[in-house]
Amino acid sequence: MSHTLKRRQFNLAPLALALTLAGLASTAHAHGGAAQMVPLKSTLENFGATVKWDDYANLFVISKDGAYIKVKPNSKVAMLNGKRLELSVPVVFKKDTALMSNNFINEVFQSGLDKTFSVETRPHPLNALSADEIKLAVEVIKASQHYKKDFRYTAISLRGPKKSEVWDFIYTGKPVSQSREADVTVLDGRHVVEAVVDLGSKKLLSWEPTSNVHGMVLLDDFATVQSVIEGSTEYAQALAKRGIKDVKKVVTTPLTVGYFDGKDGLVQDQRLLKVVSYLDVGDGNYWAHPIENLVAVVDLETKSVIKIEDGVIVPVPMKPTPYDGRGRKAATVKPLEIIEPEGKNYTITGNSIHWQNWDLHLALDSRVGPVISTVTYNDQGKKRKVMYEGNLGGMIVPYGDPDVGWYFKAYLDSGDYGMGTLTSQIQPGKDAPQNAVFVDATIADYAGSPINIPRAMAIFERYAGPEYKHQEMGQPNLSTERRELVIRWISTVGNYDYIFDWVFQENGVIGIDAGATGIEAVKGVKSTTIHDATAKEDTRYGTLIDHNIVGTTHQHIYNFRLDMDVDGENNSLVELDPVVAKNDRGGPRSSTMQIDQKVVSTEQQAAQKFDPATIRLISNTSKENKMGYPVSYQLIPYAGGTHPVAKGANFGSDEWLYHRLSFMDKQIWVTRYDPLERYPEGKYPNRSATDTGLGLFTANNQSIESSDNVVWLTTGTTHVARAEEWPIMPTEWVHVLLKPWNFFDETPTLNLNSPK
């Protein structure tokens, strides 16, 4: 979301002219002059609004983003978010078609009565780069002595200013001293270069070639791989052995090759991808037709196949398996209306969001997706720090099958491919509820050009059950509802779609929910049922979920980077352990429940498996609540679904994956703040041989007592496939929770029950 969100003026004159020529428009009179009339429903729906006719009340109900409008035909008064709005021309019916003035959209949506969006007059220093800034960064590089015309770009993003100055801006409005700067990662062939551009002075500040690393996979690599495969004689011959004669029917998936210390026979300094393929049989679901035991290794520099791994031939499963419900009788579902007739309870100013006591900033990063920053909570008039920055740090989807087409599959979706680049546009009313508002985002593509992603994120408020309730005998009932504000983003990485929700509660709780849906990566096998003679071997590494189809066992492991600043930057990790202790006070009880407390001293001590019996707090030991306890937030990485408790990686300790990655096997990490330490898998994980992420960050074992720290929480699940997930998978969620723990002096939502 690199540009300020603001209302736009809409000029419908060309549309009105086209409708007039088509015989769909007519003329009415407004204030003595002619008004051009256009069809109400189709024009508003093209504008992105929802239009419904209330037959009982004899009026139209129109909604878009924060605006909720009721308008009756032949009336010059509309109601917008519960407020009167005078129309210059009423809505009228011509035969069975409702018509509105061609100025209706500007008149209603630019009226100023909807306060959801407002113009940012004081730009936030963490605003993502705008389209113009992206262009400028590339222009500076093009003007430098280093430039080559075949440069490609894996990232162009804001180089953040000093953390202390950003917090100062939030509290005082003082601008940061640093000029806006851009971090640019350039691919020069297979070589990676890191550059910094000063956008104010339009100067190249640094140009640093980086050795022994590989850049991430770019979108144009996908097209390169498809073209290379279609032109390969050797690959065509391997397809012919399987009865496939038309290579145009083959759909390739470019996959990173991992690292196996040379055991896979691949040269480390080559820019390579492995390719597994699927057959398009016309059912809209090529994923159901894997071409098994056939892998091509493509050199992206030479644009050629350098190796083909051709194993035992397994017939391609050919049964049509559409996943879009075609051929099924549609379910009968009555409408579910979610309305906010008086407008939204939140406001969006530029890229900043205010809701109830929360204030935060939102941006989209091309690698990790949404970045939530400068999060504060207004506690009875005092604006308190909670989190400087929070985002998906990284994730991995490792598979457990050792066969030729599977052993290398361990997808680092954000670090290898860039999940922000693969943002999926959110579909209103389906991916997000009816009352959601949507924001666009601007990022840079591989050519260094800005691209706009419509509906990149959704924001909505929802009912979340009772906040609290008590019924005292003989007294009036006390109940109040819990509301949540949700920021939703979706990324589609090949066969899987990942939904990420940042959930803010009125009581100070922050939740992060990660949902996996889409289509499972499946393996073609000979068995049709579990009773076949081949089934035992075919299902050693997965589950038979259809005839000739095995869902291979794998994992979804997510890590979230959370720069917590609980009432300030001096935080510590504290453990509270409920223990059973002997009763030494007399009486009939033999045991008691007590709490053992300790402060974790160093980074390596903080790296731990999640034990749900232990309460882990990130505490500011220099700030206390009214009872004298240090103000804290509890850290809770948990899973859900198949595995209620987050589980580590399911691999032997001698796997090369462990040489490269540490974050997946421990759920809680705390490191000393370093602005350059941003990714748990390291900055360049593609084909990495060693751990340049959390394993490296914690190697110096710094003290984390009363210091500026970053929390890294890992959650995830082992995905054992089941028939109910095929041919498309219902969303499976895992979670992270940040809960205030003596952060407040009392229940923070008592005001919800106050008399209005």
C-alpha cells in the first residue's frame, strides 16, 4: 500500500455518452438544467458498489467501502451512514429500469459524510515506496556506471529510518531526519548486488556485489521454464515414453532445488530450477494429473535443460477432477447480510488505521506481505507502545517423500518466491465479508517497474462472541459483545493459497491466523484403493485420497517476526511455570499450586520448544501496573486443526535442511534488535548451504535482559492428507496470540458496558 488512500473524483461523462448512444440513458432536469441519466444498478456495480432493492421499504440499498446508502425513487433525499443527503436529481424508474444522474456517484461518494477514509497530511515515515519512488530508484541505477540493460530486480523497498525517530514521529509529529531511501536488490545474471538509493538527492549511496548467494525466483523465470521445456528434445522423448505427444498440454512448475552438499549432482554456483510437470486434460485442474518420476533441471542463464531425472513410469491419472463444483447441483443458501448502517468504527488516514483504542500503520512488502507497524493502544488517554513492527518472517513447506520428484521439495515460499509479489486479489463477499473495505498496493516487478495490485488487502470489523457476561442472582444481566478488527491478505504460491489475518481485539489482544487452502500437491500411483497389492508401498509417504492419487505428507511451518516494544524498548523474556508444591501450611490438603518465575538471560536460552504449560512473557521490567507487576504481553504460538500444539520439523537431525534452517524446530526465539535481521531463514535462502537466519542471529548469544528485543514465533502443522481435502482443501488454520499480561490495571473494556 505504497500510496496514500484517498477518495477520487469520478468523471462519468464518457460513460453517460456511451449509454445515450446505446439508448440506455435519458434526460432529467436539475436546477433548471438538463441532467444525463444512466442505469443505476449496472453503473454502480461497475463502480464496485453493491446494489439491492428492498421491496418492502420501496428503496435501494447501496454499499461500497464505508458508505451505506438508502435512496427511494422520486426522492431528493438519500440517507448515507444514517445522515441526510440532498440529491440534485432523484432516482427515477423508466419502465422497469432505475435511472440515476450521471453525477450521482460524485455527489454521494464525495459528499464527505463517509469518514472511513481521510487524506494523510503528515506522511508516515514507514509508508512503502510509491510508484514514482520505485521509478526514481531504478532511474538512479540506470544513470550509474554500474548499469547493464539486462538487470533484473528481486526487491525495491523502503530502507527504514531509525526506529527511535519513527517512534518520535508517532508521539510528537517530528519528521525523521533521514531522507527517504530505497533498498534495491539487483540480479546481474546469476550475481546478486545490493544497492541503496537516496531518493531525496537522487544519488546512488552504495553498490555492493554479494558473493556465494542466489537471488529469489522471479515471475519471468516461470515463463522461461515453460519455454525451455517446450523446446527440449530430451524432455519430449521422456514424455513420449509416457504416451504424451503434445508438449503444449504439459504445465510446468518451477521449483527451487535446495542444497544437499553435492549429493544431488548439481553445481552450486549455477542458477537452477527443478521442474515437475502436470498434464492439462481440460478439466481445469492439471494438479490432479501429475507426470510422476520425471524431473528436468533448467539452467536459467543458458535457458536450457541440463539434466533429466527419469524414473519408473507411472501412468498419469486421467480421471477428470474439476475443483470448481461443475456438474454439481448448486447449494441453496439464503443471504447473510452484514451491514454497518451508520458507517465504520475505524478510519483509514493514508496508510494508518485507527480503531477504538488501537493505532497502527499498514504496508505491503513484496517478500513477506503485510507489515503492521507503530502499534499503540490508548489506555485511558495514554498512548502506549505495544509493537514497533510485525510481519510474516518466513515459512517453509517441506515434504517427506524421498523419491526423485519429491526429495528436494521444501518450499521457502516468501524467501524463494516473494509472497507479496504473489498477492491474490481479494474477492468481495467471498474472500472477505460484505462489510470489508479494500486497499490496493504498489510494489516493484522484476523489471523494476511499479505494479498496482487491486484489492491487495481487506479490512473489516466482525462480531467475535461475548467479551464478558455475568448474571448475578436477582440482579440485571451484564453482557457485552466482543468486536475484532481484521486485516486480511492472501497469497497464492503454486497449488496452495495462504490466508493471513491480523486480528485486533478491543481488550488489547493481537492474534495472527494463518490459513492454508487451495489444492494439495499430489503424487500419481498405481493403486486405486487401499486394498490393492501396491497400496502399502504407494502410501508409505502419504494418503490415498483418490484413485491413483496420493497426498504426500508434508508440513506448513510459519514464523512471525514481532518487534515488540511493550511500553518501551527495554524488554525481557520471563517464564512463569505453574508447579505442584508440597503443602507446608497444615490443613487437609497435601499439595498446592505455585508459580516459579525466571528471567531468560540470553538469545540461545530463549530458543525453545513451545510447552503449553509454561507462560512466556515479553516484559518491561522498568514499568509496572498499579499492583507493581511488570507490564507484559504473553507469547502464545499454537496450531489448531490436526495438531493443537505447534510441532517442529519432522526430519532426522542429519538432514541438510537442518544445516540451512533453524527456525522451524523451535517455536519461540528472542533476539537483540538489529534492523538488518529480518528473515528467520536469512536474506538469501535459495540454495543456501548454511543457516544465515536465526541460527546465525543467535550465534553470538547476546544478552536479552532489559534490551530492545525482537520476538520470533513459529507455528505450524504436519499435514496428513485426507479425502475431504480433495480436490480442493477447506482452509486449515494455525495461530499466534499476543495477550496483555498485567499490561493494564483492570479489565480494559469496562467502557463497553458504560451507559451511552
